[in-house]
Amino acid sequence: MSGAAPTDGPQRAGRHIAGRDDANITLRDVSKFYGDVLGVNRVDLVIEPGITSLVGPNGSGKSTLMNLLAGLLRPTRGEISILGASASRPQDLFRNFGYCTQYDSFPRGVTGWQFVFSYLLLHGLERGEAERLTAQVLERVGLIDAAHRRVAGYSKGMRQRIKLAQAIAHHPQVMVLDEPLNGLDPMVRAETIELFRELAREGQHVLISSHILHEVDLLSDRVILISNGYIVAEGEVPGMREEVAEAREQPMQVFVRCDRPQWLAGRAFELDHVTEVQLHDDGGGLHLRTRDADRFLRLVGELVAEGGVEVEAVGPADSDLQAVYRYLMVDEEEPS
């Protein structure tokens, strides 16, 4: 992603939600360049409360965007507002902000309790309140029994949980969590995902970066897809699938379960927007690729109304986040 800093490129307007900046995370025309190397370019987003996942290939700009939100980087241009506070004013920002990095960095010899407790003191809490919140959050992440052990002796999953505990102990309204599910065993991962859902139900912003796509698909209220420093799509997963496919000019997959799949395949091949048809091995349906799913579905409806075919089920075959990500990666994988 090196080269002269571009001024033009693929742009996408953010979801401009009606409401005040002090209730949302807002980025207006935000760009970050490292010399001539692009970090992110012309990001324009409004993020509501709930669980928002940030997804993209390595080097796409996810970490740059998170570091900008956390105030660890300053944008080359543009403005960032976190619940009405500027990311350039940490004394205002961090009262309502929690950040969990994917990297381990702990003071030498610190215990889990000390790690959480000391940062609560830095937030300005009285000692008694800091002790209460430390015990509360360690219980919440399942580390109360290991509280007085040194973090250096923790497993990878325990280190992930103690970082998460430190990030949420002061009850921030905004949490930015970089790969928070890494290293967690299945049971703890499920408990952590439920914790994220609880925080979202409480009206908080939970912004997650993750490469575990099926879990992102299950837990997210919305997803932001980033590639080469640009936001290429954002919103709920089903709607993004059509958006990304249309932008890439890629056909959409549709499945049909019916009583006359061969006959329907023949009718489908008469359509100029259908590019491929495959019959199911059990003879009970078909998959096809089409550049105009709406037209194909209208045809199916007409054929059913005419009595030509009985349809058991019909719908998109690739409407999950894995499919969206695959379409996002089309240009990345093409040889230069």
C-alpha cells in the first residue's frame, strides 16, 4: 500500500444516523498516512451503540483505525468524535473509553488484581471504589481465583481475559477490542461473546476486530469491511453481501429446492443474467449464479403461479459474512 498519498479513490458515505454526536462514534473524512504509505483514507462513518465488528485482510487498515479511535494516532486529516469527545483529548476521551489491544504488554511482576486495580486508580477512583470494581470485573471474566497470581504465569486465554477486564472495569460506554477472542477455549469464548452481548444490551458501543468470521457473523449487529485503507461496505451482513457483490460485479448464488430442478435449470439458462447452474446430487434442487437475483426470483414466482414447478425453498446461498469476505478478497487474490 505504498506510493503517493491518493486524494481520490473508492468512497462510501457513512450511515448518517439521525441523532447527536454525543451518542455515537463519528468519523468525518478521516485519513492517516505514514509518509507516503496509506493507513486509512477518507473514512466517513457514524457508529451506533451495539456490537460492531471490523473485518478485513491483513494490512487493510483495521489496527490503524482502532488506534485512531483510541487516540494513539492522530489523523492526517479529518475529525473523530467519541460520544462528543475528541480523540485528541485523552483526558475527556478515556472517562468513557476502554481499549483492549491484541498485544500483551504488562508491567513486570504485576498480578491480575494489581493490573486492573492500578489502572482504576489512574482513572481517579477512590481506593475503596477501585477495589470494588476490580473484584466485580474479575468475577465477570472468570479470573477471581487467579487474581493474585502474576500475569506472566497466565495462559494466553487468561491474558486475553485480564486485558479485557482492565478495559471494561470502569464501565466505559465505548469499548474497542482488538482480536479479543484470540487464545480463548470454546467455553470461555462462548462466555466472552455473551459478555459482549450483555454490554450491547446495556446500550454500550462494542467495536471488535476479529478474523473469526463465523463468530463475527453470529454476534455482530453490524459489520464494517475495510480493504486497502478504504471502507468498502458497512451495515448488516445480508445487505452488504449484495452491495459488495454488485461493486465487484460478481454473480450471486441462489439455491432452489423444487420438484422439477432439471426443467427449472433449462428455464434459468434462457436468462442472460444466469452464469452457472448446478443440480443438487439428490436431484431435489439446484444452485445457480446470477447477476440479477431479483429477476430470477420473479421468474420462479411466475413459474410457481403457472403451476410449472412446486418450490419447497428458495433463497441466497452465500449471504453470510464468509461470503461477503470472500467477495471483498477478490481483488486481493487476483495476480498483478
